[in-house]
Amino acid sequence: MSDAIEDRIYDFIAERIAALLDDTDPLFGPLFGAQLLDSPFAKIENEYGIQVDDGDSDFAPTPGATDIEEFDGNVTLIIFRLVTGADRSQRAEARGQAIALAKATAMLFIDDPTMGARVNDARVLRCSRGWANIKSSPYSIMNVPLLVNDSGGR
């Protein structure tokens, strides 16, 4: 099993999505049924979901130098929602759904910044949104950057 922060993030989100019984939860409902992708190479099979993108981090020894951990890890979650039509109202609807999914995803880390004791802390940074063409289909995209195990040194 990998100890990479990307895998810890994936496992945390997968656990939280699996725990949802339906889409009625006021905070996390948009996550219900979302496809979770572990890399940019995973195949999109759903109209909406979350991709855990590549990460970068610093390595430093733990106290006593008995192990090495990742610090100041940066991983971007890419939220995607298929645009199901060609007019402005359908694009606006897809963007609204992508924003709702991004907010629910961000709330996971606000609600549990240690990701179930997988990390010291994780927090959402400034998000951006836009559009993408994936396999000739239009998508509304939200980028949700995470900072994991912040050392405070930056």
C-alpha cells in the first residue's frame, strides 16, 4: 500500500462517499454517486466526479529520524461535471452543479482536517473554475487545491 498523500486523500474521499446513503444530506449530498478517479489516466464513466491529481511535497524526517514523512504537500482535486446540452442554461446548470460538488468536497476537509487521522492537517486553498473538452465532450471544471501537512515554512 502506498503512503503517498494522493492515496491518503483518495481513500478518505472514497470512505466518505461510500458512507452517504442518498443525496439529501445538506452539506455532502452533491457527493452522492460521484465517481472518484485516482489519477488523470482513470476513465471517466460518470457525468460528474472528482479526480485526485498529481501531488508534490517536501520530505523530512520525523522526530527522532525514525521515518520520513511528506510535508507541504500540494494536491489538486479536479471536480468535473458534464455539460449535457449546447445552450447557456445547460452550461450554467453544469457549472452550478460543479460548484456544489466542489463545496461539498471542500467541506470534507473542513469537517475533518486530519482526514480520519491520515495526515496532520489538510486545508483547501483558493479554488478556480472553468471549462474543459474531455474526449470531445464539454465539462465544467473546478480545481480544488489542497495543502497537506503544512509545516508553516512557506
